[in-house]
Amino acid sequence: MKRIPSQIAILTDFGLNDNYNGVMEAVIRKINPEAKITYITGNSKPFNLIAGAYLLYTSYKYFPRNTIFLVVIDPGVGTSRRPLIVKTKNYVFIGPDNGVLYPAITSEEIIKIVEIKNEKLYLAKTISNTFHGRDIFSIAAALISIGVELDTFGNQVRYEDLTKLDFTYKSSRNEICGKVLYVDHFGNVATSIPKEVLLNNFKYGENVEIKVNNSRHKCRFVKTFGYGMENELLIYFNGYFLVEIGINKGSAKDKLNVREGDEICLEGYIQEDFSHSI
Amino acid sequence: MKRIPSQIAILTDFGLNDNYNGVMEAVIRKINPEAKITYITGNSKPFNLIAGAYLLYTSYKYFPRNTIFLVVIDPGVGTSRRPLIVKTKNYVFIGPDNGVLYPAITSEEIIKIVEIKNEKLYLAKTISNTFHGRDIFSIAAALISIGVELDTFGNQVRYEDLTKLDFTYKSSRNEICGKVLYVDHFGNVATSIPKEVLLNNFKYGENVEIKVNNSRHKCRFVKTFGYGMENELLIYFNGYFLVEIGINKGSAKDKLNVREGDEICLEGYIQEDFSHSI
Amino acid sequence: MKRIPSQIAILTDFGLNDNYNGVMEAVIRKINPEAKITYITGNSKPFNLIAGAYLLYTSYKYFPRNTIFLVVIDPGVGTSRRPLIVKTKNYVFIGPDNGVLYPAITSEEIIKIVEIKNEKLYLAKTISNTFHGRDIFSIAAALISIGVELDTFGNQVRYEDLTKLDFTYKSSRNEICGKVLYVDHFGNVATSIPKEVLLNNFKYGENVEIKVNNSRHKCRFVKTFGYGMENELLIYFNGYFLVEIGINKGSAKDKLNVREGDEICLEGYIQEDFSHSI
């Protein structure tokens, strides 16, 4: 007998004060009471697709094989954006076609992508225009978890036709520039620049000059923020192996005044020109 | 053999920073390690009975049959308000007799209501005066989940004697007035006015004038806030089929300066006089 | 067959916005998909060892026997502080050797303490310097939950060599002084002074003078904050049987201007001199 995958990982920007996440769970439990539900977070930054995409991209590989990711960061809910199910070799991703799934699925071997269109698989005959997390997405996750086939939900969509959201970085002349992908609740600022860039160009203890929003800052390259002095800007690679700026027991975000999507550059003796996607 | 219901849905205003919710779960797991625990939210607005009642009322129907709702929004903890267990045809509701359960149970077919009085079913011989969520309510939920009968907990209470909290709206002359029931974390303002009032009196795209706290605002009637312009007040029915005011990627709460319990009126060509409870 | 303990209780200061808690759960579920995971809280005050230690100390006894406590409040992550596993008669505690486990384990009968040093039991060959919650601690909890023996992780550590963090109070002359251990999200201020001190020295309804940060305040001794008037400072013992200062539907923290670690004294007719640890 086929073992039914029953791990469901939820990522939403619904916040933890309201009942939106709870109701999504309720819908899942009604169909599959035994599902193991984990939150990547139920409190991703509202409407922030880059932040949501980062949280999914950096998390999903740690989950067991066959985990179903239920992602509802959906500022376009009720408009024409498509609800998707993406089956990859190892996982299933469910969410709106607005880029939030893109960096994660781009890293995986994609088997099939379908648009959720079959209204018989919606929660009710008349669904809301504002809460597709309940009415379309969570019921889809629950149905997938008990073995309903992807093709039942709707027609296939080509990967090339998906809404793109790329995590890129590029080198030119004397700098490497990437994007701020995420500011965490400590105020640490994660970028799209991978750790090798730091390791190949700088030594631990050296100062690295960064440029962001037209201002320049010196950061000391350290192994971890535990080594930082009070209020000192530190540069290191974070737990997801991306270059991050932080302050020990402080907020680099406040000092740099940045947010997701801002360009951030490391100055230094970098040779080759290139452009990459992480 | 009777299938033991084991879904427990928790709603509290304890917040997510402290250990109050965790300790309630601990108490449940000690008695019924296999219980499936879901949070409606563990972070309902502190001491706010209207908000808590709204979150329960709008959520409970999505949960599986036999779910036990453990509701601890209890500003009167340690005073004389009664701890209740309400068995309805489909669910069990546990919480203080302060109105927070009222709108939900009023929508259900009530089988029996008992006051929790049997001290032998408390967590300890000496219980705290401040944490009945742990000492009385969560242990009751756990015991119910393993099959302990309601009558064991205490005497029956009549529905008529419960503390009331009604979600009403009424029409008079040229307006329909209801209450602000809930402001969600996006700043969307949900009211006690059901969607039919909007649908029967206005057309999509029309402006609806609302009156709240002595000021008037024009809102455009749309299918979903995804269609709104920057900073534009929108009126629509929300995921729970109640009239709501919102701003696309913004906060209607800040613009209207409202909170739970405030009166809110829709102006327009409404014929008949009536008074209803949702 | 030995019953595998599978309750894991998580306490972190990672917050609920980021994916750090979710990734820790993912790591656990990959190894032990059936583990029951409960959060004491995933949002303890950042870097605050006293607050974290208080939350663990006041919670752990409510959990079922054999629960594994996974505690990641770890401002020194990536520096030389030791990762520990502490097996007591009833529980297992996993976390950094920075005092956060100390008050809890000191209350238990300790069987064995080991330092996690065996890199084969880390999550990967190259681990991060910033996220030992994922790379060292949560995988250790998962492995313990499926029966891996403590000695596999590393050498024994003596209790006497642990980093200490004591919750003490002492009497001298005319006052009893303790520490502020925790300010909860309502603004209630919990101290290290046990309830007996109040009960033995004061009567319900009496005023108790407290001294904190060079200012003095009168508090009325009540059974529960439900009895308080608006803005009135109340003193009572909290749900964990410790002396607490609160205001009914208000914040004592704001009025007293205190935080964890501050000294707080109760003035009154106390006879004997003593010094105790709770």
C-alpha cells in the first residue's frame, strides 16, 4: 500500500492574532485528521513576496521528503492570478502564481505544474473573494495529502509561463551587488550573495565596505555575531549560507535603514564580471 | 467501541511570548498524548470579549465534528464568573461564562450546559486564582477528549441564564447599523452586517457611504481588496460573509479610527425597518 | 519493546516571524515524523537568559514524563559555550550551557549531563556558526527521541561546572528582596519571591509597599487581578505560586518601569534573616 505523505508545512502572512491560520488548519484536519502540520511561519511580512519566497527557499530542504508546502502570501487574492500546485521530485508546493514559490521550485526537479481550476475541489460552491487560503489552497493541500492526483485539479501550466522572482547577484568592476532578501526579527539583514563570495575575497577579521541606499558602512568579517562589539556592524554568512549583515544583540536593519528588495553591494578586489542566480 | 474525539482547538488571549499556552498544551498532553491540538489563535486581543467571540464564531464550523473548543479569554479569572462546558450536536465548547462562547453556541443545537464545579477534576487540590486556563479549563478539555461525561463536572446551567453577547444589526429609515466585531492584523474592519445587505442594496463599483464615530467616509463596493487603489477605502464581504471595510495593502482601521464594539452604519436606500442577530 | 518518548517541548527566542522555529521542527520531523511537538514559546525575549530560564522553570513540570525540552536561547551561538544534554529522573533538557537550563534542572534529580561534541551527530559535515538550533540542538532532540544514548553525544560534564543562574530571594531587617524574573505580555511583573512570604506576612486587602529601582509603590494584596480597580497596583501570587505585581487590564511594567533582573523588595514586618533559592 502506498504510504500517504502527510507532512504539511504552512507559510502565510496572515499573522498570529487572527483566526486565518487556524481556519486553514481546520479545513485540513477535517479531510486528513492525521496530517502533521508545521508552520514555516504563519506571520511572514504582509504582502512581501521577496520575504515569503526567501523563507520558503531557505526552509524547504530541511523538511522530510513528500512534504506538502502550503504557501499563502497572496496580495492578489480574488484577482486573476492563478492558484498552482507544483509537484517536484521531492516535494509538492501549493500557492499563488505570484513568484513566491519561484526560487524554491527553480532549485528542484519539476515533475508537473497544474493550475487549480476544478471548482468541485473548492471548499464550497460559493467561495469567498478574500480567503482563498481556506477555500482553495488548504483544501487542495489536504486532498493532495490523502492521494488525490494533480490532474484532477486542472490543466498543466508550463514552467516558462510562471511569474518569475529571481534571487540574483552580479559582479562588475570592483564590487559584488545582490539584493536584500530578508530582514529577520533580530534586525539581521540577509542578502542574495552566497557565502563563497565572502570566503574567496576576504579574510576573517578584515573590514568589508558595503554600499546600500547611497550610504557606505564598514563591517567586520566574523564567524558569528557572538563575536561582535556593542553596536558594531558585522558581516558573516548566515545559517542558510548567504551573506548577512548583523549587530550582536542589536539591529543592523535600523543602522542600515534597509528593507527587502534594496540593492546591497560589497566593495573589494573582485576580479571577474558575472551574473548569477542563487 | 466509541471513537474518542481528539481534536482540540484552542483560543486564548495569552499571547505568544509567555508560556501560558504551552503549559495548557502540556496539561492536555499529559492526559491525552495523542490529542490533535490546533490554535484558532493563542493571541486574541487581551480582555476583548467581542474580538474573541468573533474569532470563535467565524472559525468553529470549519473544524471537524466533535472538536473540543478550549476558549480562555477570561478577564474575570478568579472572580465568581462560571466555568462552562457546552455540548452541542456537533461540538463541545469550554470556557468562562462571560459571553465569549455565546455567538457560537447560539448558532448550534445545544444538548447540555454544565458548570465546572467538581474540584476533583481540577488540576490540583490548591489551584491558582489567575490561571484557570491551566487549572480548570485545559484539564477539562483533556478529560472530555478521553471520554469523561459532562455530568461529572457539575450541575446543569440553563441557556437562558448565560451571560449574553449578541452580534446584531438593525435597519431604520435610511441606514443599516451594526457593530465593529473585529479589526484584523491587516487593519481590515469586520462588521456584524451580513453580505446580503450589501448585495441587495448596492452594485459592485458603487460608492457606499459609511458612518462611524461621527465621521463619514465613502467606500467603493468591490469583490476583493485586490482591486483597490492606494489608500482607497473599500467595502466588500469578507471570508466569513460579513461586510468589511479595508484598504488594499493598507489599514482601514487607522483611517476610520475604530475598534471592536463601535457602531458602524451603511447609508443608502434601504426600505424596511428590522433588527436581527447574525 | 521500549516505548520511545516522543514529546518534544521547544523554547526559543527566534520569534514567530522568521523560519527558524519551523526549520528546527523540520529537522525533528525528518528523523521522527511522529514526534509530538509543543512550544513553551518560540518567542521568548531575545537574548534574555533570565526570562527564558523563568519560562522553562515554571513550565516543565506540567509536561508528561520523558518530555524532551529543546531550549535555544543562545546569545553566544558560535562561540565556545557548550551545548548540553541533561538527563534527569523525569525529563531530558537540551540547550546551551549559559544558565538558561539551570533553574529547571536544579529542581530535578540529575542522572547525567553530557556535552554535545560528536560531530557525526550534527546535521551536516559543515555546520553554520549562527544556527546551532538547527545544526546541533534540534537534531540532538530528535535523536534522543528515537532512542540514541546520551553517551554517544560526548563526554560527561559535572553539575558543579555548569554556568549558574540562580533565582534567589533574601530577607534582611525589614524587607524581603528578590529579583524580577519575568514581565509577561499583559505587563504583569513576576518575582523570585514565593507565595508563602506574602501569605505569612500580609493579609488579603492590606497594602504592601514595594521598592524597585529607587522608587516606592503601594500595592493592594488581592487574590487575583480581577478584583483590581482601574490603574491600581495589585500584589498577589501568580499561576506559578510566585509573588507578582499587576494591574487589572493594565500594565504594571509600565508603571514600575522594570525589567528582568531588577531587584524588587517587599517592605514589612519580617522577622528572620535568610537567603534562599526557589
